[in-house]
Amino acid sequence: ISLHEVINTSISLHEVINTSISLHEVIKLFSLTNLHNLHKLYYIGLEEDDLSLLLFPSLQTIRLWWATCTNNGGDLCDKLTSLNNVKYLYIELLKLSHEMLELFSNFISSNKTIQHLKLRWLDCKQHGGGGCKINLDLSKHSQLTNVVLRYIKLDESSLLLSRDMLHIKLVMLLDIEMSAESLQNMVTQLENIQHCVTVDIYDIKPHTE
């Protein structure tokens, strides 16, 4: 029996590096190519893989941990733009090319269905861990309830909060590098939110002061 007949809504792949076959071969072996009803994806691995093979438009929950993407950007771009149903996005220790890192941050900024967002250590292949600033514009994400960012450099145009966030409950910034102006802007936006929001800030490093 093929796995897609058993696991048609949720897939969990752990420590693919410990196997002797590639992700592409795992997908082929268990017939995981036509999971159009897939809702949840959990991927934990250490080897370089084409993550676009695991992305389906039906996905609502995506968790990637210790992943290095080899895709050159084309397929991944097409797949990311089709993910219009993602509500829970958890990314930890993801290594991408500089071009794909920008693509990924644009995907997050444009995807307004996200409710829970956790980003930890988005690594650029060309410039090393935490070496590149990313632009996150969450100001139009009215469905967001939880935002957790760790070891990430934000550029000066990043917008993390706005008065349009009617459901935001928790904001955690841990080991974040951002400008003093961006931090002040976030505080100002917090003052405009009409309900109680828990904010946890630890070890913020301003770019300039």
C-alpha cells in the first residue's frame, strides 16, 4: 500500500541525513508525489534537498528544521506563490542562497493567511549565519496571533506590527539585530493596538546605536 493512501493530510520526515537515500528517493519510494490534500508538513534533516518537492497548495502547517535547500529558485518560487492556505509557519535553521532568502522573506511578507510565525536562524549560504538582513513586512497580516523571531537581522524597512493586527497576542524578539528607529517604530505601533499584547524582548542589538 502506498503511503499517500494512509497519510493524506500529515507527513513527518525526521533526520533524513541518517538514511542512505535522498529526499527525492524517499518521496518516490513511498509515493509522496500527489498529496493534494496534505495539510501538515514536518521536515527535519541535515542534508541538502529540494524542498519544493514537499510543498503543496493545500498545506496549512509547515515546520522545517535543519534544512538546506539546493533548489535554484525557480521551482521554489512557483511553489511558494501557490501556498495561500498556510496558517502555521515554523522555520528553524534553514539554509538558503541569498536570492532564495530574499524570495522566502517576500513570501512571508505577502502571505496574509499566517496566524503563527516562528523564524529562527535563516542562514545565507553566501554570507554565513545571520550575515544578511531580511525585510519582513507583517503590517497587513491581520490574522497573526503569535510572532517569534530569533537570531535574525532585520533591515530598516521591516514592519512587524500595526493597528490592523486585531488578533495579535504574543510578540517575542530574541537575539534580534534591528535599528533603533525600527525598534521605536514597533513601540509606536504597539501603542496603537487597542487590546493587550504580550511582548518578550531579549538581547536586541541595534545597528547604529
